[in-house]
Amino acid sequence: MENKIVAGIIGLEFGRAHLEGALAYGAEIGLICDCDEKSLKFAADKYNIPEEKCTLDYHDIINNPEINAVSIGIPDQLHKQVALEMLEAGKHVLCEKPLALTKEDITEMVRAARKSNCIFMVGQICRFTPSFAKTKELIDNGTLGELYFVESEYAHDYMNIVSNKQNWRADNARHGVIGGGCHAVDLLRWLAGDPEEVFAYGTHKLLPTVTYDDSTIAIMKFPNNVAGKVYVSTGCKRDYTMRTVIYGTKGTIICDNTSPTMQLFVADETGKAPETPEIIELEVNNHNFVKEFEVFGDAITKGIPVPTPVEEGAKTVAACLAIVESANTGKIVKPDYSF
């Protein structure tokens, strides 16, 4: 365990939120980094980071022996290279989701993290969303009984984002299921376990600038005879949501990540469902980076294991890869969790 955190923040798009989390935790900021000078200056000005703690080159973080913890909030395609260099330099790593985009890359990252003596946490942010954390609590305490069906969706219109082909999200290597849909897949993995097999269909009618399916539905077989469904749309014409429904033998939850309430139905002693649900009020905090960094920080300073180590991030990507493969081949696919 280490007495304090000196943080390096790499990437100041998502990384600004990581910076806020580090500051809220009381971490010392060693360096902030972005290859875009305007983004770097904006973050420095907003958070009162002095010029000498700003850099355009992430190698300055590697070469700074005082920095012991690094947040990686850069495009998905770059996660592997930077994470491996940070681990080699002995830095603890908080890496944005998805861990990486290919089986080869996630395998290399898992093996490097296991070989190192460093903490590696993957930023699967839905596990810190208040409505989903409450859902997990209700499942674990038996309120819903035995699960039998779970579903979640990632509905997010990328039209304006990927119309610019220079945007990193427009890269066809970043399939929507892996890059964004991993949120819904990871959520269901957390609630119901690792999917044992998947079958998926995909369509492509919404985003002409990418070649991958922009709408995908996956049916998933979970442990303990639980069925599930994930729907991913990166071109849908609606507001952003991760609507989620969890069905158990004693009750049902309907929730999402952007509403101040969730619905809970619990059957009475005769097994009859109520006509109206219990409404549970919640904080709306669908990107709870402060809590995420707190957990990362506590792992470093208090030795508390992180809930999303490198293996968890890798399993989520493996399940997403299986969905993409099934949609492309029309076959049932078993996710490959060997790393």
C-alpha cells in the first residue's frame, strides 16, 4: 500500500472527468497530458493546473518517478500501447472502457497486468451508476428472488460524431457493440454472470460513414439458466439511454441511467404482483467518475481490491467480440474467456 497518490491524467476529453475524480479524492496531480494543445490548456485553466504540470507527451509521465497512478482516457485504439508502457514503468493504471478492441490486445494486456505488481482497473462506469448499483443490491439481498431474464440496451445516436471521418469513434475497427455497447454487456455480466453463449442479428441503416452494423440485438445464455438480451443502437433517433429490466421470480426492476427514479415490483405472499410499482428515488449520476476514482485510489492506499480488474474488462470485451462474430456469421458463439 502507498501513502499517497500522485496522478498522471492522459487524455483530456474523458480524462477531464478522471481529473475531477482525482482532485475530489485528494490526489496530487503530477502531470496532465493531451496531444491537443487547446484541450490541454482548457483543462489546465479550468482546474488551475500550473503550466509545468502540463505536457503534450505521455512519456513525460512514464519518466516522472513521483507519479504512481495513471488514468488513461484516450481513444480505445490506443489503450493497449499506453497501458503496457505504464505497467512497465511501475504505474498503477485506471484505463477507460473498453479495455481494447481485439482478442489479441486484451490477452496481451491481461498478461502484462498479471506479471506486474501494479493495480489495473478498467473504467466500467455503469457499476458506479446509482440506479444500477441499487439494482445489484436488490438482486444480492434476494428481493427479486431467482433471476430468469435480464435485458439492457445502449441507445446512443452517433450520427453527428461519426459524420466526421477523422473522429476516432468513426474508425471501423471500433465496432459500436465493443466501443459503446460494452456498457450494457458489462452491466449484465455484473448482474447475471459471464454469458456462456450468444446469438446476434445486426442491421446497418443509420450510419453511412461506418461499415459495421449500427443496430445489433444479442440473445445471451447466462449461468443458472438465466436468459438475457442486449440491444445496441449507435444511430437511434432518440435521447441517450441504457434502459434496463431485470426479471426475478419474486420481482422486477425497471431502470435506466438517466432518470431520477426506478421502478420496483415485488410480489406479495401469494405471488401476485402489485398493480403499481414502488418508486425509488435516486441521484442521477450516469458517469460517476468521482466514485470510480475513489475505488481506484482506495485500492492503492488501503489495499482494497478493485471490482473491475483487468480480467473483468477483458471478459466484457470477449462477450462483445462474440456478439459481433455471431452477427457476422449467423451462428451461436461461445465467448472466449481464455487470456
